[in-house]
Amino acid sequence: MIEVKDLAFSYDGEKEVLKDISLRIEEASYIAIMGDNGAGKSTLVKHFNGLLRPTRGTVLVDGLDTSEETVSSLSRKVALVFQYPESMFFSETVHDEMAFALRNFGFNDKVVEDGVRKYLTLFGLRRYEDRSPFTLSGGEQRRLALACVLTWGPKYVVLDEPTAGQDQLQREILVGIVRQLITQGKTVVVVSHDVEFVAETSPYVFLMADGELVDQGEAQPVLSNERSIEKAGLILPQVTAAFREVKGLSQNIVSTAQAADEIFRLYGG
Ligand SMILES: Nc1ncnc2c1ncn2[C@@H]1O[C@H](COP(=O)(O)OP(=O)(O)O)[C@@H](O)[C@H]1O
Ligand SMILES: [Mg+2]
């Protein structure tokens, strides 16, 4: 479990960009942290692997106080994948990029090669093994960044704005990957202001605004609650807004699957 207690944080010692945040992320759960640009989402998740340390309050990962642990020991448990993964690549080939972290953690050659092969295959990147990571498309680079961190088997996977700048196909691939991680029993945390993506994957949602937690709950009630959404500087999912325009349709639809069910209920059969 990741337990955040009364967390406050300031970059400059003056302005607090996180203000007394308390929340719990249970094991094997799927969580979204949502809110407008500048709300403090990235700052919050950087506390999960010790990249940032609380100015006040505590962050515990499986009971370990992150202020007392090294980033590298926390990273084995908590993997963060940032919005611009290309900034983290440094190897000549996709294969070496994948192998690096595993070697670094001291795994033997067989474990390294098995891990690299397994995850390249899973993410549809096997054919790029010998290419430079920088020659991949944006979507492929995102997948490679995620594949890299999964090789060492972190329990918690944090994806910061995974859909930013991604086309529809990449978004669908990403929905599949998130579902797969959940099935594997990983704890998945998605940081996003993409209400459509979050609605499709149905996590437990924390809404942030101006460094504070303003609401939380299951995706459907939270994302269809106009007041909460507005407070967090987000907009209603398109499908929710569209359904509200039509009398007689459910007011609380947030995903396309729910929309399809509702249309079938009214007009199908
Ligand atoms: N490295 C930094 N130094 C100083 N201020 C920062 C830094 N990173 C973010 N901030 C500020 O902290 C606030 C929260 O930013 P951030 O956590 O990136 O928000 P979000 O991820 O929700 O868009 C913003 O006001 C931002 O300008
Ligand atoms: Mg951010």
C-alpha cells in the first residue's frame, strides 16, 4: 500500500504546491489522479519513489518511509513512467535499453535476456530490437519506456499523462496495456486529465485542484458529477455531455461501452 499522510510540498520554500494531501492506494488497485495543468499531480507521484521528499507529512510505501529510503531501492517497487520518455533513453539499441536496468539490478544474463524478450514481444516491439530507441514513433517510445520499467517487476506502476499526444490507435493499445497490468495484479496509477481515457478504464479517481484533493470515488459517479469535474478544472466526458442533451437517456453514462448498452436498452432487441 502507498499511504500519503498530511503531505505538503514546496519547491521554493514559499509557495506550497501540495497542501495537506492524505490518500491511500491499496495493493492491486487501479487509480487515476486527475486535475488541471499545475494542480500538482506530477509533484504528488514523484513522492511515491522518493524523487521528491515531503516538506511536511509522510509517504509510506509498503510501510517504508520514503524520506528514509533511496530512490533506487524505492524504484524497484514503484516505477514511474513520465510524459516524455525519450528524455530517459540513452542506449544504442532498444535491446540494450531494456537490458540495462536489469543488469543494473544485478540479474544474470539468462534472466536479462528472458526479460527483454518477454516484454518486447508483449509490447509489439520485438522487431525493433536492434534499432535506436530514438528512431521509434512517439507511441512506440512510450511503450518502450513502460516495457523497460516492467522488466524488473515493480509492484506499483505510475503512468504520468500516458495519452498526451497519442492518436486513437495508441490510446486503444494503452487501454489494453492498462487492463493487462491490472489483470497481472499490478497496482496501476494513471495521472491524467484525459476524462475519456479514464472513463474507458474505470479506476478509482482522485481529483486534484491547486495542490488539494477535492473529490474522490469510483470513475462513473465522479466523472459524471459536473460540480466535481468543474472544481478540478476538467470537462465532462464527451459521451456524458452528449447523452445529457437528449431527454430520456441516462444522465450518468461515462464510457462508450455504457453508451452502447444504453442505446441497445432503448432501441435494440
Ligand atoms: N521543478 C519545479 N520547480 C518549481 N516549481 C515547479 C516545478 N515543477 C512543478 N512546479 C510547479 O508546481 C505546481 C504543480 O506542478 P505539477 O505537479 O507539474 O502539476 P501537474 O502535473 O498537475 O500539471 C505548478 O505550479 C508548477 O508550476
Ligand atoms: Mg504533470
